Amino acid sequence: MGDAATSVEALNRDMARSQRRTKSGTKAALIGPRIYTESARSGTEQIQREAKITIERCVDSRESPRENPDGSLVADGSGIVHNILYLKRDEDGTLKIFNGWMEVVETCPINE
């Protein structure tokens, strides 16, 4: 829904075009999530007003690197990504992600 759908579609296109994949036999770790029904740590005031639920999480993929089609590791293919996802009700009444925010971090702020 909204900017979130556009971002996910672009990421999927880029991954398909580059033919990169996660190294076989590995998995990333989910840290969190924290769920807020009020304001979150980041995002514009307008987005926070629209959001009914905000989810904050980190994905630690340091043990799950990305590979190129030839099996070589992608130089920037692992790390910790901090995400905040904003959800609101769609026309059909279901909660859906409509916007999001992310940054690569050294440590997950959820642990702090």
C-alpha cells in the first residue's frame, strides 16, 4: 500500500535483475519487534498521525551474507538494518503497511 508497495517492488526487481541471493544454508536474525500504538521513534509527523500501529525491528544478516550469481560474496551484503514500519487501515478495513523507514546500523537500538 502506498510508498511501501513501491519500495518492495523496486527491491524485488533489483534483486531479480542482479540475480543475487542469500547464501544457502544461512538465515538472518530478527531483533524485536516493538509494537507502538502511539508515536514511534522516527518518521514525519504526518506519517505518525496516520499510523494506527507502528512496528520497530532490526534484521541482523551478518551470518547470512548475500552472494552474486557466481557464488562470490556481495561486499555490502550483510549487516544490521533498523526498520520502522507504519500501518493503517486500507479501504477494505485491513491493516497494511503504508510507509516505512530503514537505515543500516552498527547495533540495533531496540537492544539499547
